[in-house]
Amino acid sequence: MKKKNTIISRVIEMAKPHKKTIIIVTLLSLLINIGELIKPYLIKIVIDDYISFGIFKKGLITIGMIGASYIGIVIIGNILDFIASTTTNMMGEEILYTLRNKLFKYTQYANISFHDRTPAGKLFVRITNDVEDVSTLFKDVITTFFKDMILIVAIIAIMVYFSAKLSLLAFIVIPFVIIFSIVLTKILNKIYSKSKVIKTKLNTFLAESIYGSRLIKIFNIQREKQEECENLTHVFRNSRLPGGIIEGLLPALMTILENLSICIIVWAVLGGILGDALDVGLIYVFITYIKQLFEPITRTIDNIETVQEAFVSINKIYNILDHKEYLEDLDTGIELTNVKGKIEFKNVWFSYDNEKWVLKNISFTIEPGQSIALVGKTGCGKTTITNLINRFYEIQKGEILLDGVNIKDINKRSLRQHIGIILQDPFIFARSIKNNIKLNNSNVTEEDIQDSVSLSSAEDFVSSLPNGIDEIAKERGASFSAGQKQLLAFARIFAHNPSIFVLDEATANIDTHTEQLIQKSIDTISKEKTSIFIAHRLATIVNVDKIIVLDAGEIVEIGNHIDLLKTGGYYSKLYNSYYASLN
């Protein structure tokens, strides 16, 4: 019960900015309902006061005037209904817009830990399908619910006013309507909650399969993936089948109960159970009102699926939005200005899960303008060190200092603006080459872009494209080779001109000639900038000022290439093994 109350409070919170719209639509619905209630009464007057007496005119009022009033009510009702529907749809779209942007903003400001544990496919479902479910709740249910509740109460009141005895007979079936609705709603809630979980798994699988299509082709596992898709789709279909059966059953039950109520009235009238003979018009009014009474009830039941799916979606959306602990504060802290680039690790301990230490008591210093290399086997903690410098993760013990300032006290946005990273597999947006280099940074000029293309030796590649620097890249840079994407990554980093360079096996996919050209650019920049290299090809880091050798999260050696070879220690073995593998 507490969970449902939370969901309802969230619905109310989302509706608050639109309370004026809801009030207006409710008032319009009230006017529409008044018209719906008047129409049967006008027919009753015609039957009982005119047709029964065989007259066309009674005083100044004629059947034609009543008929014109009836048509006027129909026309005005439809106009008001159009206005209410349009206004409601606009409100639903506004809620969709707000909620989708709120979710996307969360994903952008959430830390790396959040993205490590949350599949991209799951986030796609939240931002697309789940948000649309909530929008549908407001467009199709919320205002309709108020309209229907008013209509139900008004119909019951009028029926009781005309004949309390006849109303009691007509309402005999209402307890059954309530019982069926409550029981079947609970069943549907369980069905749709389970179905939603399976739907998320299916969408996550589909997103992974589309992004991993190249790998699927490489390993020729299309058939296996197709079978997996069919199995998940089969499970999803089966999870929804019971809901479909119940959804089909509910309207049928409502129709049966509606007609049963009409039969009871007809039986009571013909059997003389109510005593005095009733006017034909009154009987017509009751039968019409019963049909009108069951319309909003049936509509409400038809909306059960929408409500249940929306409630499940709201739960899942807020399961993300409520976790404020994953959000990064990018703007609090010391603003960096004149960064020299001195980096110090002092007795740093770090674990991703607070159980297994990835880094153990790490201490080293990188002087301004110095170039260092992190070396060691896969999983020894090299990339983790660079992630910690950027504060993608927070350390458990020790200190990391930049120019003598603890990075925990530094504004994260400012910190990351001064650190440039090139990964082995850089990400390319489906935008122009120029936009991929500039990345919406207003400080990067056209001249900076041209210089960075030249400095990264990407001129020949860019000029060979049909539209040059304005060429639009395909999704994830699929139209470019791995080496071309790395050239763009170098151009990007050179254009943004950070104070500290981090290169994570950044030249792995570039041919030897181009690598030599880029190495000259890197050497030029390294004379002024602090540079950190992560390398598996040890030949690429022999000229750095300092090599830090890691093993199982600990520093085992520090020194330059020549000194480390002389000691014949861990680095010497790695270096000799590397060269042995080339022969």
C-alpha cells in the first residue's frame, strides 16, 4: 500500500505544474457531462409530454424546439470535447518532454559507477518506452478519470431522484462490477509488473545485439542470437497473454452486467413489482442512463492496462531518479586557472566494490611537464590510475594532489577540462568531423581545428572525404577505420589543448608511418605538458622520463627505461618477453 501511495504522490507531483490545465479540462468535462445527462431527459419530455398525448406543441415549446436544443447540445458537446482532448494531449506531450529531459540529464550527470552497473539498453527503455507510458497516463486517463467519476455520480443522483426503487433494482449488479474490477485489477498488476521486467531484458538484448552486430558477424553467431531473440520474445509474449485474456474478458463481463441491469428494470416494470405503472419516457431514461453509467465504468476498466503499465514505468523511472548518490557535482570546488601539471599519489588505496583492492598503497609523483608511462600486465591497475586522476571514481584511502591541491577539493568540470584522454577505441558521434573535434566547445576556434588536424597528421584523411571537415560520420564512426578514428581523437585532444595528456594505448591502430608523425607531435607537446602513457607495446615508451611498473595493484619498480633494464627486474622481464614475442 505504501508503494502505491508513493506512485500516486509522484503522479500528483508531475501533475502540479499542469493543475490549471487539469482544472480547465475538468470544467469542460463537467459541461460535456451536463449535456450528456440533459439529452435523455429531453427525449423523456418528448415521449411523456408530447407523443403520449399526440400533440406537437405545448404552450410555447414545440418538439422542433426541443429537437433543436438536442442538436445544439450535441454540437457544443463535441466542440468542448475537441478542446478538452487537444488540451489534454498537449499536457501529455509536455510531461513527456519534461520527464524525458530529466532522465537524459540524469544519465549525463550520473557518475561512471552508475553506467558501469546500468546497461545502455535498460536506459533506452526508461527514456523512450517508460516515459511514453507515463505520458499516455496523462493524455488518456487522468482527465478522463475525473470526467467519468463526475458522470457516474451525476447519473446515480439523477436516477435516484427520478425513482429510488427503480434505481435500487438497477444497482443490484454494481457490487459485482466492483468485485470483478478489484480482483482482475490486482491480477493485471502482477502480470504487467512481470511483463515489464521481461520487456526490459528484451530491449536490452536488442540494443546489445545491434551495437554488437559486427562482433556477431565476426563469430558467425547470427543463428544463436536469433534463437535467443525468439526465446525472449516468446517469454515476453507469454507473459502478456493472460493480461490480453483478462482485458478481453472485462468488457464482455461489463456488457453482460449492463444488459442484466436493463433486464431487471424491464422485468420489474412488466411484472408490476413497483406497483404503479411507470411512464414510457421514464423507462427510456433509466435504460439510457444505465448504458451511460456503464460507459465510463467500461472505459475505466479498459484503462487499467494503461494505468498499470504507467505505474510500473513510474516506479522504474524513479528507481533511477531517486538515486541521487550517483549524481556528480561538477560545479562545486576550486576553479583551476594556471595548471602546471604536478600530480602526486600519496598512499592511495582503491576498490571498485569496497571489497577487493585494485590499487594498494600507491605513491608516486609526476613533475610538471614530465612524461611517464604506466606499465604492467592486464588488470594491474594502469587505467584505474588515470580514471582516479579524472575523479571518475573516488578513492577509499590516501590522497591525489594536482599542483599541491587535493583533487577532492577541485571543481570536477574544471579538473576534467585540463585533462585530455585518448582511448584505444575512441568514440565518434554521428556528426560532422568539425563537430567531433570541437564538441560544442565555444573556446575552440576554426583556426584551432585546422591546426589540430595538421598536428595530428589527419590532413590527408580529412581532405580525402567528399565534404572534407564537414563530412558527417556514421554512427560510432562506422564509416572510418580504427586508425582514422584515432587520428580524429588526436585532433580533438590537440584542439582542446589540455594541461595534462593521458594516452591509453592511443597509437595501437595507427600505421607505423603515421604513428611516427604523431609521435613527433606528442614529443613537442610533452615538452610543455604533463603526459601519461599506458602502453602494451613497450617500444613506444622507451623515451619517457619515468616508467612506473605495476603488478597486482602495487608499484614494483620506478625508473627510466635504461635504469630499469640494468636492474634486471620485473620491467626487464616484461621488455624481454615483448621483444621475444616479435621474433
